[in-house]
Amino acid sequence: MGKLVHSLRDAVLLIARIGIGVVFIAHGAMKLGDLGGTAAGFGQMGIPLPTLSAYFAAFVETFGGAALVLGALLPIVGVLLAVVTAGAIVFVHGKNGFFMPSGYEYVLTLTLAALALGFGGGGRYSVDAFLAARKGQAVSA
């Protein structure tokens, strides 16, 4: 690929990471702001181990979203975010059909975006790429 295409790809990956990461941060921060209420809500929805699940979801969404924005630990973050969103599909949204407002289309999109960014690489403007360059490794994506 030409230099322009690489630069454009890196910029698009950065924009995608920021946009999707901010969505995760917002959802996680909302849960962190009221962990007791989140755990109670999870219990009412039938989510197993609601208190532990609330803490897990809140921390993964908030800090995983931040890591996504930074482009840090992307494969791990992608999987953790996908676990949280897949749980939301299984325990909450899946029974409501595909379409919004309560279906699983939005959550499925976040799941796939987290995996794509996690395993597709964060581009040149990511912490992962910076660290790889410092170690003298080739930067993929």
C-alpha cells in the first residue's frame, strides 16, 4: 500500500478507536457511578452473580474503553469487551429480537467492533505500535 493509504488507514483506525472507546467509557462510567444500582438491575435481569458481574462490566467497559482509545493491549481489551457485550446479548438483549431499541443489533455491533479493533491492530497512532517500535518489532496494522 502507498504511504497515503497507510496514513489514511492509521487515521481511520484512530477515529474508530476513539469513537467506539468513548461509547464503552460512557456505558462503563454510568455503571461505575452507581455500582449498587447496577448490581440490583443486573439481578432483576437475571444476570448471574449480579454484583461481581456489575463490577466486571463497569471496569471492563470504562478501562477497556480507555485502552481502546489509547490503542493499548488491543487483543486482550477486544476480547474482554466482547465478553461483556456478548453477556449483554445472552442475558438481556437476545430475547428482544434483532432491532433496536431493546434488541441486540447495537450490542452485536459493539462486540464485533471490539474484536475487529482488538485483532486488526490499532494502527501507527496507538500505544501498542509505539511500544512495538521501541522494541524494534514490525508494526502490523
